Amino acid sequence: MTNSYRASARVDFDHDAGRTGTYRTAPGDAASRISYADFAVALIDEIDSPHHHRTHIGVETR
């Protein structure tokens, strides 16, 4: 069985931010942002330890 999911930044990337080391998954919010580095970590974490299957998840900085 193939696990599939779709992840996206909840609204926009914070182009100037560095890695904070924290993120959370949640529904979209127009005020939320995430750095490219934190988004990459969220993707790798989900690949290494899948918690969401056949769904679309939103990711934002905590």
C-alpha cells in the first residue's frame, strides 16, 4: 500500500525567516506563516514518521 498525503504552507512562506525548529499542522489561517526551512523539516518528519494518510495537511510555525 502506498501512503500519500499533500502538505502545504497554511497560507504563505515567511521569506526572511530562518529555521525555528517548531511547526504544527492545522487548518488554514490567513495570518499564519512558515519558513522554508521549517516547512522542509515538517515534510521530512512526515516521511520518516507518517501520521497523516490520504489527506491534505496545513503546516505553520508555532
